[in-house]
Amino acid sequence: MKKSICILSMFLLVLASCNSKFKHHLEKTDHAVTIQQDSLILKIEIIDDAIIHVIKEIKGTPVSTIPDYVTVLEPQDVNWELKETENELTISTALLKVLVHSDGTITYETKDDKKLVSETNEQTFINLDANAEHTVSQGFHAGDEGLYGLGQFQSGIMNWKNVPIRLQQYNQEIAVPFLVSTKGYGIYWHNYSLTDFNQPQNEIQFEAPKTVAKTKETSTVAVDGEKEDVAAHITKSEAEEKNRRETTFTPTKTGEYNFLALSDNGGRMRGEIKVSIDGDDVINYSTIWMPRRYSGKKHLEAGKTYKIVFQNTGAKIPGNLYYNEPDYNKTVFSSTHGNVIDYYLVQGENPEAVISRYQKLTGTAPMFAKSAYGFWQCRERYHNQEELLANANEMRERNIPFDNIVQDWFYWPKGTKGPEWDPAKYPDPDAMVDELKSLNLKLMVSVWPEVKNEALEAKYNLKKIKSSNYIDVYDEGVSERFYRMLSDSMFHKGVSSIWLDGTEPEGVTDAIQMTAVGRFEEVQNPYSLLVTKAMYDGRRAEFSNERVFNLTRSAYAGQQRYGATSWSGDVEASWEQFSEQIAAGLNFTMAGIPYWTHDIGGFFRDLKSINPEFDSQYTNPEFIELLTRWFQFGTFSPIFRIHGYVSETEIWRYDDAFESTARKFIDLRYQLMPYIYSQAWQITTNSKQLMSPLAYHYPNDKNTWEIKDQLFFGESIMVGFVTEYEKREKEMYFPKGQWYNFWTNEKMEGGKAITVKANLDETPLYVKAGSIIPIGPKVQYATQETDEPLRIKVYPGADATFTLYFDDNESYDYEHGEYSELKLNYSEATKTLQITKGNSEYLDYSKSPMTLVVEMIGGQNQTVSFSGSDLEVKL
């Protein structure tokens, strides 16, 4: 008999202490209330005024020895009080009310009685059968709200309400179990195993297909005597009838149905997956690296019969299609392993405040070197030292601004997998790096935690997880030695940063194998977190005044504190997948990790790089237009980086029109560097965002909740992106207020959708009234010195503030106060700009006055000199 215990059945009446009115026995300590209900123990821990930690466990359950890798905030000494009635406990802080009902559910409210969210006993349980599909699950009522975060997914879905999705690390998909609501709360689900979010409750029935696709696991392509593993890709003609099934479906309710397709159960699928309803694609993936589950949504009418087609080319099973009905209205986290329900509730008056407090719980993001916010020249790949240096020099000779160049894989000796330089191809890495430094460039090199180099494994004693080549990063000693190996081969040769590829890791084929802290299946989702921790801790200890920057293909809650940026993986060049990148990135940043990037132009680009969508990336006009639009998106992403498989991605390789537009947007990126770097300071000090959805800024405007092709870049700039071929206009939604066209300074009223021009060499770019935007000169790299003054653009219509930030651009001295701020405050009533000194330990304005050109949009320009004393500029 399975020993499954439902939370609803666990809240039984027991004898209460003589001093308690509540019908269950409770104990109060300085920071927590513990309630015992028969064999269930419920602990509510007050972390601070806005953060509550809930733990539910069955009495006698062994205490887990798995470390807490995510949270860094200990319970704070805050004032809180406990009130009791027979059927309810009320825990009150300065910001929150926590109502514990006698049936065991918890309701969260603000201090002024605004309901945030409440638990439900539906889909809530602890199951002590370790072989169960899910062992712990917690349900919440979902209200009238938008829900964001959870990481990065390629579905194009922006709002996660009612949507089923599996939180599992893949190439292209990143699981971060943190959710943010427009109602002013967030939930961090503290479980490291695979987790299903809103597990679907219904299934569409199909007949079995006539044939099931047969695919090879890998295809081998020889390049210069090397072997590169790439996915076997079934051509469209081969795939037409593979795993294709049809059925009809007549819904009983009208509204938005949320679908989940289980495509394969034995590894990554290679091929296509499509679900269409009456010819409209609900799910459509054609990329090479595929996860096992896919989400989609569609509005359906009750009583109408729809034709559903489901095809998962390349899968080993026909697959299953599940769905949730429109009135699902729950938010549920269900994990495959664990014996404790464990989550944190974070309150905030808006998503910005929620994420800020969540980072207080899990750690804030440090500053990157200023160069990291510039342009990254990357491709698969530079084949030798001579080729890399030739392209770096040509970029400089052509006056194309950039700060970073990247060496991708196969720089290592034949038959191994890094990190070691092949002397035949890279005879002098030290000299190579020195030459790059003379060009004011930094080098990043790709490294896997999947080590295939027996000599290095033995030298650094790198224990692996059995059934894989992945190091046991859960072993602290192994992590430290992994860093030492990288430092010896990379950092000591002048390499500035590491591209941590393959950190999911998908290559552990037997998930029951042990790690240093438990079975891999119990701890697999935070693998990337621990890899980045090893790199951050090691480099900060060894090179204590050089800021850490690493790029990684995966992420987890708390990873923002380890100096890492994630990218969206090996995505395909298509208009559909380009569009999906925008929602993917926005939900990633809403999951509390501010730095994210993507392969501009897609990784798989044309026939040569296993993408049948385009013949040749260099001459195909549709691909070049896609590359142009993608490049515009990259300009307004936190990290600006081009990349492509079997590609020469330098911007002059394409036609003149693309090169001209790319130069325009690279120049714009560098001119916005004072704005970007100052916003980065706000990320570090106030947990702000550099890239965010409109719902982050306007959570109470329901029109923003589903928008996935517009974003905010920093606090003031709203950008729209064209995601269709040959479109030269775009419908954008403008929240209430006044907005200025960045390109023309034309002003318009918001509160409505407006169709705007979107020429191919521009993307719609608007600044909200009541903004200050600092604009720098055109430069060739981020730290290039110039005599040209900063321009301060004031967009009137409302009061505005901006804090300009300055430091040495490279070190951690800012942590000790070695930075300067310049406070800019505009008054709409008096039409004046106040310039005052903030913290000023770095710059001495009295010795080196700062020249500023103040530009009033719609008015005149004034040149002023700031020498440290308060300055008022009448506009």
C-alpha cells in the first residue's frame, strides 16, 4: 500500500496547549511558528517583513542533508505578532498578513488586507513513495493576474497563468523556479529536482500513428580531420508522414486552453514537433536540440468541433497531448523528488519590488567590467590563432566598435575536449592575448564541465558523475580543482572570461547515480549554479580586483550573484524562433536574473549549418533581413553578442545595407553606454532590470500582460521589434502618458495601441515623458577616452531623475565606495535641471570639471560645466 498523505487529511484536531486558542498545537520562537497536526509539521518562518518561508513535512521524515545552494538571507530581527482564534492564526509583520487556517491552507495578504494569494489543497500532497511520479506538490489559487518568470522557454508564451510546463534544464530551456505576479508577490519553489508547473489535468486522445520515426543519435561531419557531433536532422520530405496523428476535439467551455505536448521520454528528440488546431499552429518547434515537453495556448469556443493534428517527427514514441481548461485557475509546483514542501513567499508593491526583495533573499548581481556591455564578436569558430587575430585586426581596421572576441570549441588537442590549447593551431596563446590587449580587446574561451582529457582529469583529480563525462560539481574539492584547471590554462594566459557551455547538463544518462550530496535526480537543476559559483569564487579569490564575467547555457535561482550571463542556447534562424527569443529573455529576467543574451541571427543559420530554412546566409535576402531585425533586438539586450554555427559572422560578410544598419546600431549601443552602465549600477545596488517586459513597469494595466514583442531597456526606453518578413510598420501598445519617438523627437499620447513606422534600418524606439537619457560619443570600445562631452537629453512632460555612475570600469573598488555619482533632477513645473554631486570618491570635479551638453527635447541646447557645486540649468 502506498503511503500517500494528502495535506487536506493531515490537519486533524489534536490537543492544544493550555495557552493556545488555536485548535492545533503550536510553538512560537523568535522567527517562526511551528504547528503540529497529527503527523504533519507546518513551520512558518518570518525571514523579514516581506518574506515568509513555509516548510511542511511529515513527522519522523529524515532531515535532508542537501545544502541550501540558493538562499543567503538569514531570518532578520523584525517585529511581528501572532493572533489566534480557534480556526485561524494571523501572523502580522509591517508589510504582510499570513492567515493559517485550521484546514492547513495559508492565505497571504498585505498589511491593508489586499489579498495576494492563497494555498489550495487541490494538487497539494506529500507522497512518501519514492517511486511516485511526483513526491511533493503545492497548489495555490490563481486570481486575476499575470504570472512571469520560471526561466527561459522557447514557446513564445509570455504569461504563465494556467500554462503547464516542465522546469528542466536543456539546451535552449532554463529552469528557474521563481514566479512573479502582477498582484505584488513572488513564489520561490525550493526544490532541486525536476518540477512540473501546472501539471495538466486532461488528455487529447489519438489513434496510434502508422509509423514511428527512426533516427540516428548523432551524425558525424568531418572538418579538417576533426569530428563534430551534430544532431541528425530529418529532412522535411522524409518527415511528412512520420508520427502524424489527427483527431477532433469539442470543448465544453469557452476560453483559453493551455496545452502541453510530451514528445519523447528517452532523451532529446531530433526533428520537428507540431500541434495545430484548425490549421493554426499551437506548438511548432523545428530546431535540432529539443526538450521533451512543449507548451502552447489557444482560445476555443464551447461546442465547436476542432481538428487537431499532432506530429513529433524524430521521436521514439508517438507522444501525448495534454491540456488545462480555461477555469483551471491554479498555480501548482509538483516535484519528482523530495519529501518536504518548501517554498518562499515574497511580497512587494509591484514586480520591481518583488524581484528586489527576492534578490535580497538569493543575492544581488555584481557589476561587470564596462567592456562586457559592449559588442561581442563571436562565431563557430575561429580555427586557429592566425585566423582569430586576423579578424580582430580587420574589425579594428574597418572601425567596427567592439570590446570582446570569443574562441569557441576545438582549440584543444585532437581527441580531447579542453581546456587545453593545441600547440599546432595555437602555438603561443600568451602572445595572442597580448596582441588582443593591444587592440583594447578581451578574449573569452569556451569550456565545458564535461571533461574528456585523461591527462587533465588525472592531474586535477576530477571526479565525474557516473554515466557521464560531467564533473561532480557538488563536491567542493572537485569544484575548486576544476577552477584551478581553467585558471592554469586560461586566466594565467590572460583570458578574461569563460564561456561555460553545456552546463545543463543533459549528458548524465543515469539520473540515479550519486553525486557528493545525493542522487543526481534529487539535485540536477542547480548544476549550472554550482559551476558558476566555482568560477566566481575561484577567480575572485585569485584575481581579486578583476570583475568576473562568465557566459553559461543554463542557470538557476541565485545564479545572479556569481557574475554570470546566460544565453538562449543553440536556437534556429527562423522568424518564429526569433520571435520566441523575446518572450524567453523577458521571462528569464523576470525570474530574478538580470543578465541574458542570445545568438544574434540564430545558431543554426542555413543549409550549411543544418538549417533548411535558408540556402545561404550571406546572400539570402530573407535571412539578411532576419539577421537585421535580430541585430536590433541584440542592441537592446543586456549583453550584445553575435554568433552562428559554421559561420563567419563579421558584419561585413553580408550585404552593404546590413553592414550599414549593423554599424548604426553598434554605434547607438556605445552612445548609450553612459545610460547602460548607470543602469547596471542600479541592477547591483537596487536590483533593477536592464531588460524587462511592460508588465514589470505597468502591472495594473492588463493590456501589457501578454505583450511579448516590446520591452523596456532600462527605466525609460521602450523598444518594439518587427518579427515578420518584409514588415515596415508595427502596432505597439503605449501605456498612459506621453511618449517621444527617439529617432524624430515626435511626441504622442499613450493609453492605446498605435501603428508606427518600422523601416528596416530602424526599430521602433520611444522614450517616456519625464526621462533623462545620457548620450555618449561614438567610440571604438567602451572605455575609449574622448574629449567630446556627454549629452544629457531631457524629455519633458513630467518630473525626471537620473543618476550617472562612474568608476574605474574594471575592479571591485566600487564595493568599497570608490565610485562617483552625478544626480540629475528635472522639474517640469520650473523647467529646470538640477545637477548635484552624489557619492564622489572616484572623481574630483573641482580638479577636472565635467562638460555637459544639456538638450531639452523640443527646446534648446546648453553647454554647462560641473565642478562639484550644485548647478541649476534653466531649460
